[in-house]
Amino acid sequence: MASAASTDERQQLLIPRPNDDDDSQDECRQLPQDSFAKSDHVSLFVMLAFAVITKTIGSSLYAAAVYSVEYNINCGHYLPNSTASSPMQCRSDDANAEFFTIETWKNHLGMLVGLLTAVPYGLAADRFSRRNLLALSIGGILISMAGEIIVCLFPNVFPLRLVWLAVLFTLIGGGPLIFSALLFAIASDVSSDARRVIVFFLIEALTIMAAFLSQPLYKAMANRNPWLAVYMGLAMTCISTIFVLFLPATRDVASLTGLDSQNESVPRNADPVCVFTKLYRQGRNAAKRMVSVGRLVTRENKRLGLLLLGAFLFYMSHYSPVLTVFYLIRRLNWTLSDANLVSVVKSWTKMAVVAVVLPTTSLILNRLRYNPAAKDLWLARGIILAVVAGLVFMGFSNGRAMIIMGTVLLSPDSAFIPVARSLLVLFNGGQHTGLLFTLIAAMQSLSLLVGLPFLLWLFKVGSYWGSVWYGLPFFVLAILTALAGGSVANFRGRHAEAEGEREEPGGV
């Protein structure tokens, strides 16, 4: 009995006070991996897989279909008898200019939402339930979809520019990139250090596969009526929400454990002055935590900041397929259908590399007894080297052989972000995972926001200088990607060996 009493007293002393601004309390809120049975691991990853597939198919169908619907509506405002449903079919320059403005600002607002919400939702993901925040995120996406559909259903009532307001509904949950970050954080919670990057590769492969499968599905529906694809996309996203809600808890139980004292901090009949005092204190603590975020990635652990910078620079290559189409049409005089075949080749090779080649390589490095940090660093360097070579090939290409070679080398371009996420966990000892993953999402948003205008400007400059310079955007992308590689080239696995060699029981 005395032993039990002493244990209880010790536990009470270790419970953090609700007003403490100690980030280390987040660690005690994560369920240990050995608390997950084998069946829990299986059910979690099955639910995650179905959530990823349905969400990706739904988003892909919806985005392509609503683009066609909005283009047709916009063209109809200028040419009432027009039935145009794709770019350059509307014979009105004013209509095309207006549609370009609408789509540009819609995309920019989506990226700005991701930037503004990354840190708040990241902090929340490390303090509360990741699953509930994931459900909140997809809920915001559904509300945004519904708002955009209402605007398109009543084009005579609502101006098309109101779709900008629909995008702002993704402030609830942060939007698609924050959703992805939270999903990877949940997967990280139940993955061991050695196999975390393999799990991330497989999730990325499922995303690529689902996006690829959605293309023929969209064509089949769009040939009859684009609205079929719009509603199917909405339905698939709703199905994804169901899978999210049934995800097993990774932090939920731990978030409630040891925090019961917080429930007593505000009595039911509390004085309003006390309520406002508590809100002020919480706001002040939140501001302090946001300042500590900047200190964490710039002073306390510079490797984290360098990885985030590398993610920003590397993600510029996300636009390489768009540049490839421009390049093939303008420089090599290919038709649009021929240029699209290159995209199909890249999709297949990307799926093979991310689903088979990179996970197999990671397993081989595990067998060779590389510690997790060193293994992930070698994977990152290999990915960057291949992508830089692919961009250089594309910039110099003057025939089909070089185009295919460059396309194959560019196939692992979507694999760097999963590796960067794994390295962030290792370099920070498994702490602040949700925050770091949402910061990666913020870097992706920033790269998307500035990347396309910058690369299109480079393409115009290259066109002005002459046909030899059409590859200028690829060369600049190669330089930026090489700089991203430089941000991790000097890292050494031994610096993270303490984190990298720690193998938690029960992990994947």
C-alpha cells in the first residue's frame, strides 16, 4: 500500500500544470508503440490506405470536373451560345482572361490558407488529437467543395468570383496540404525509425496510383456530363471522411490522460473576468509557442531549418510536367496528345520507383545495418542527384530518346518530401512531429505560390532569347534542386545516431 501511495504521489508531481509552457509535455501525450497490438497496426494502415485512395480520387475528379464546369460558365457569360469546356475553345479573349484571373487567385488563396494555418494546426496536432484535426481538415475541404458547387449551380445568381470565398472555408482544417501532413503524422506515430520512410513511400505510392486511376474515370464521366464527376468527387471525399473517423487513436487517449486537471481550471459558473483572463493567458502562451517554433528551426536545431529550406527549393520541381508540355510543344513542335504521353510515362515510372525501387533500397540499407538517419540521408541524396540529372537532360533534350531519359530520371521527384519528413522526425528525436510536418506543408504552399509565376517568366525569357534557351527553366530548376541537395549534403548520420538507432518495439 505504501508503494502504491508513493507511486501516486510521484505521478501527481509529474502531471504538468495546465498553464505551463513546456513543450516536452507533448511527448507524454503520444501513445507508445508497444500499446498497439498487431491488429491495431493493421487496422490503422488499412484505414489510412483507404482514406488516402478515396480522398485522392475524390479530389482529382472534383478538381478536373469543376475546372471544366467553371470554364463553361465563364465562357457562357461572354458568349451565351458557346459550349466550350476546355481552355482555348472559348472564342473570347475577355472570357479567357477573366477565367485565368479567377483560377489564378483561387489557387493563390488556397496556398495562402496553407501558409497561414500551418503553425497553428501543427501546434494543435502535437497537443491534442491528430485524428480529430484530420477530420476537421477534411470537413473544411468538404464545406469548400459544397460552397463552390452552389456557386456553379446558380451562375445567374452568384458571380463566378465567389469561388474565392469557397476556398476560404479551408481555413477550417488548413486544406489539402495540412490534411496530408496530419495523415503522415498519424502514420509516423506507429512507425519505427527504421521503417518509417518505407511507410511514407507506400502512402505516397497510393496517392500516385489513385491520381492515375482517376484520369480514365474522369474521362468516362466527363464525356457524358462533367457534373457526374463533380458529384462523384464529392461522394468519394465523403467516404474518405468515414475512414478518417474510424481511424484507431494514436494520440487521442494520451491527450486526455493526465489533463483532467485542465477541466477544473474553468468552473461552470466562472466569473467572466476569469474567463477572459484565462483566454488572454492562453493567447499569450500560444504566441510564445509560435516564437519558440522560429527559435527551434533557426537556432536550436539548424538541421531542421535546412531541411525545410531544402523542401521549399526542391518542391519547385513539382511544376516540371507543366514545363515539359510547354517545352515539347514550343521547342520540338510536338502535338498536345504526344506531349501528354510523356506524362503517362512519368506516372508509370514514378509509381514503380516510389512503390518498389525506393522501399526495396531502404530495406537493403537496413539489412546492411545503416542507422535510420544515415539511410534516409543516402536516399535523399540519391533522389536529388537523379532529379538534377533529369532536369539537365530535359533542358538539353532535342529528341525522343533524351526526353524519355529525362522523364525516367525525374520519376522520384515526389519522394523527397516523404524522406524529408522522416529525417525531421529523426533529427528532432520524435518531438513536435505534427508541427514539423505542417511546416513542410507550409514550404510546399510557398513553393507552389511563387514557383509557377517564376518558372513561366523564365520560359518567356528563354523564348525571347531564342529557341536554344527554351530549356532555361529546367536549368534554373536543376540549380535550385542542387541547392536543396546542398542543404542536406553535409549532414552526417552519426549526428542523429542517438535518434536513428533507437528502435521502438511494436513499430512497423
